[in-house]
Amino acid sequence: MKKCRGRPKCPRRVEQTPDVTYFKPRGVPLADLEVIALTVEELEALRLVDVEDLRQEDAAARVGVSRRAFWEDLKAARRKVAFALSTGKAIEIKGGNYIRAEGCDINENADA
């Protein structure tokens, strides 16, 4: 388990959790692929900025973190997705440290 320096990462508010949690290149068995893990909060950052077209400042407020913390989540998500797509890796969406926005159910470090 990695030890992080500084303050612990606070849970992000997530409005949507995915129904589909795996994406992989067509025609290649999952057993033959390297899997890149994308956390639920990283997916939420992508969704808010790239799908809902929110500015990072507004998206950070909805998630409940600073602009810098949001930027780090967004940057990590974009890097992982770009790497997986450009090198033919599978993407698994799992884990993280988040709170469901509507019900406030905590899901800390689930499967991480």
C-alpha cells in the first residue's frame, strides 16, 4: 500500500457511479490485456468537464474540493484514458474515496 505525504485525500462528492466498469479493445481476451484502473472520482472529473462542459472551478465546487485537487484528479484521469486507448489496454473503473452526492453513502477506498 502506498504511503502518501501531506494531508489525507478528502472524499469527493460523486453524482453518478458507472453501471459499466470495464472497457477493452475488441477482439482481445481480457486475460491477455493489461488493465488500467480509473477511480470513480477520476471518472466523475472527466464527466463533469468533458461531458457536462463545466469549467474546472464549477466542477471542483460540485465535487467539494479545491481547484487544484480537482485538476489533479482530471489530469490523472485523462492520462490514464489516453494511455489505455493509445496502447490497447483495458480500463477498469473501481475504487476511490468518494461520497455519493444524493444519498451521502461513503465508499472509502473500495477495492483500491
